[in-house]
Amino acid sequence: MKKPIRIGALISGTGSNLDAIMGACGRGEINGRVVFTGADNPAAKGLEKAKKAGIPTFVVNYTEIIAQFKAGTDRENLAKLPSDYDPEAISAKQSIVSRSDKHRLRTFLATRSIAEAELLKAMAPYPFDLLVLAGFMRNLTPYFIDRVNTDPANPRIMNIHPALLPAFPGTDGYGDTFRYGCKVGGCTVHFVDYGEDSGPIIGQRCFPINDGDTLEAVKKKGLEQEWQLFPECVRLFAENRLKTVKMTHNRANGEIFTRTVVKIVKPA
Ligand code: GAR
């Protein structure tokens, strides 16, 4: 039997996905345990769920950090930046904020790096093998990602997104799916890369959207799928069955298409 994996979790809200993962660990469906739960806001209800299960929790208050930065003088803000902050290097890698929007990019990279340095500090006492973003509503920058993915060939940050990616990335996947008039909706679990919801896909599930379904009905159907899909993907990680492979294809128009994808390998 392989060693149980240590799972770190970041959340922003209810934490029903965290609950699903903790449940699957408890029932032995995942050979692992959740070792910490962090949130970007103190009101995240999922923190209580973790506490009740005896899991250490912490909060890094992003809203406060961003507000303080916007109100701060250049001198004050400079003092808050992590000592190993390299905005050029981070900016060149990320593809979330346009590089032509200089002011927004500068604030985004600085505030996120301050928050991410705090996250890393809060996580440091709890070594982990996998970090799950279980409804974490903040984009992570290369500052954080590179410090977690120390071996780029083996990514270890997993996110769940409420849409069938690459359709509808962003903060309102089910809403965007519903408003577009899609006849199926779905959810996706993927490894996190430097873009917004753009990393290698691990698993997806879908459900029908019928005439007369409300947005609430779509969200309900979607969450029920998420609670199955996320633990399933974590289980595959725990069984060491997820491999990332760089694939190259020739398109009919002669273009070359290259993408890193996940292959699910057979159990050893
Ligand atoms: C879930 O629907 C998840 O897919 C979504 O937030 C919800 C969290 O629910 N995540 C995102 O939109 C990430 N961009 P939960 O807190 O009950 O697990």
C-alpha cells in the first residue's frame, strides 16, 4: 500500500467540495487526509467544516490586503512586497492580466504576491503532496505556483471549475453556461497553470440542461457532479496515476498545435 497523501485545501465559500474530499478520505476511497484548510476570507463557511473535523485552518484576507495596498503610499507598499518578488519574471509567465494594462497588472501582481507570500507562510507548518482549490475564488500567480510546483513535470495544484473547460473560464461558470443557452453543463478538474482555468484537464462530468431549468437547478445538478468528480481525481493522484505529457499535433491547415495534457495510467 502506498503512503497516504497529505492534502492541503484552499477555499473561499461553503466548502461542499472540501466536505466531499474529506468524506472520501474518511471512507478510505482516497488514500490520504486533509492536513490544512486555508481561506481568502474569514467568512468562508467551509472553515467551520474543517475545524469540526480537527483540521488546522487559517485565513489570508485578500480583500483587506488589496484595500490596504490601494490606500498605501508607494513607500508603504514597497515595504510589504516579499523580498524575493520579481515582477518582470512573474509578469512574463502569467496570462491572466493583459500586459498592456500596466497599472492593473502592477497592482494585480503586487497585491497577489503579498497575499501569496502570506499563504505560503501559513501553509509552511503543514507539508503536503497535493493542494486542492476547492472553490477558491482567487487566481494564483506564478509567484505562488512556482513555489508549490517545485518539480514542473509533476504539477500538484488541482482546481475544480464549474463549466466544461475550455468553455466559460472565470468566476461564474454555471451562470455563463446557463445564460449562453447550453444544452449540457458540466464541471472540470484540472491542474493549475499560469493562465485562468487553462491548465491540463484531469476529469470532466456533464449533465443535461432542460427547458425550464433555472440557474439554481443548473448549479444544483453541477455541484452533485462536482462532489463525485473532485474526489475521483484526487484518488487518481493518490494512486500516482496522473501523468502530464506534452503532445504535438498537425492541424489540417498546417499549423502545429502543442499542449500538455493529462494521461490517466493503469493502476500499478
Ligand atoms: C463550486 O461550484 C466550484 O466549482 C466553484 O465554486 C463552487 C464552490 O462550492 N469554483 C469556482 O468557480 C472556481 N473558479 P463549495 O465551496 O461548496 O465547494
